[in-house]
Amino acid sequence: MSKDLNILQKEAIEFLQELIKLPSFSKDEWQTASAITKYLAEKGLQVTRVSNNVLVSNKYFDDAKPTLLLNSHHDTVKPSSNFTKDPFTPLIEDGRLFGLGSNDAGGSLVALMTTFLHFYEQPDLKYNLVYAATAEEEISGANGIENALQYLPTIDCAIVGEPTLMQMAVAERGLVVLDCVAHGKAGHAARNEGDNAIYKALKDIEWIRCHQFEKVSNLLGPVKMSVTVIDSENKAHNVVPAQCKFVVDVRVNELYTLEEIVDAIKANVQSEVIPRSVRLKSSSISLEHPLVKAGLSLGRTYYGSPTASDKALMPFPALKLGPGDSARSHIADEFIFIEEIEEGIELYIQLLNKFLK
């Protein structure tokens, strides 16, 4: 485990190339889970596999110490139809590694794994280390990090590997999707009958469009509500609709709970409001947390992330940090720069040297 950094970086890139060859769509990640399990077992580690989550702890794990989780995901979305390269062929061109999942979040996955292996055999660390390569992140599935946490020791804090250009995402927007139904009464349009549900829905949509929640975050800005779907399910031109459904996408800053936002909307609209889930909570880690302070000492900047990750499902402080660029996630011909992975490993190790010793 005390290999030269250049060798560790080379092995990480080679292993990521192997992972890219294996389809790992959310809920069907068994091939990459098996590859990660085998890779770690061949290095002499005791590996726990829970569904398609792969879990390992450092050699000198001590129940009396706090525990730091290093986590990233190995599932991917399905490739865009606009790919011009084979998404499952790891191709290096002009310093870029192409392939599905290379940027989101393969670079972070192998960089954190390599960092874990670097510290695996080191005694006298202030924190235990746990590495978790998890599934179903792209769909926030129940068999991903939430399931994995049940098989891990108590976690005190975490680094979540996602493409952030190795800058620190200290806050993250929460997400709640609302299914709304405006109820009216059917009638014949020519006879001025009924109570038009579309008009009722429009009043509520106008409130949603115009309303601004009072608390504005310095990191994440205001709560943002967007109506994204509307449907009266009425195909006849001469029937006043009795029902109109619409969907609201709500992005919540760290100053509100999802429940507070849902309750406020319900209190101000006539439509029935049904949240699909209140699992993807907004989150933040204090700028005074030792992880953040260690990052600041290395010249890392901090920001609030508009995108959700497994950080939303963690009931402890978590810092989102990783190589790659979020703007490249889910695009055709996805790629990550080789240099980003190499620098990511180096920065992770520098960060943990400050945090663990």
C-alpha cells in the first residue's frame, strides 16, 4: 500500500478503463460491483458486498475512534443517443478518457479508492476510514447509500466523490417533486356548465410562479419552484374539465426543510398537493468543520451546489468534492481529463494528511 504516487495514479486510471467497459445502469450494477469487489479482495482487503454496494474498512479500525466515510457511486445513466463514440470503450485521446461514467462519477470513484488504499495500512490515524462504492445514486434508489449505511459503523462525516473540479461543495439543494391536482366539475362548454379545473390550476400555478420564499441562502440562493408538466386528461374540446394535474419541481436551499416548503405551498394553493418524496433533503457542512478547513488550507474554494447527490441521504456532515466537471455529466461522449484524476488523487491524499494526522 506504500506504492509510489505515480504508480497509484496509473493503476487507478487503468481500473477506471476496466469499469467503463462494464454496463452499470442504476439497479443493474452487478458487473461493476463484482469488478470492484475482486479488485479490492485481490489487494488483501476484507470486502463486504451489500446488494451492489461494496464496503471496506481500514486495517487498524478502532471502535473508539470517529469514522470518516469516503463514498462515490459506480452506477450510470443510460448513454445519450448522441454519443459518437462507443460509450463502453475506454478511449484516451488528447489527455481525455472517454466513456460512460468516466466523469460521473468514475474519476471520483477510483480516486477515492486509491486514497483509501494509500491510508489503509497506516496506524495511529485520528479517524477510521471506510470506503463505500455504492449503487443507484443516479435514481436515489433505496438500495444505494441508504441501504449501505445500515451495514457500516457509525459515520461521523464523509467525503462524497462527485465531479466538482476539486472545489468544495459545502451545501447542496434539496429536491421535492409535487404532484398537484386541481378539482373542478365537468360540464358542457357550450352551455356554460361546470367548474373549469384548468382555471383553478392556473391560479395556483401563478402563485407558484410569483411566490418568493423569504430566506435566501448566500450559498444556494432562493428556493426555486418550476411547473414542468400540466395535463387535464380531457380530450374533448367541448367538455369543461373536472380535473387538471400539474407537476412542480422545487429546489430547496439549506435554510428550509422540505416539509416546511410543502406545508407553505399547501397553505397557499387550492389544488391537492402530494409530494413524491421528502428524502432528498437540502444539506450543508459548516465552514468550521475540520474537513472544510483542511480544504481551505490547500487553496480549495467552496460553493453551493445546485445538483443533488447521495449527500442528500446522509444524516451526518458531508463534503462533496471530486475530480471532473459537473457540466460534463450525462453528456454525449462523456469524458474526464487524465490530469484531473491524477490531481484528484494527490489532493485527496493531501487533504486527508491534514485531517487524519
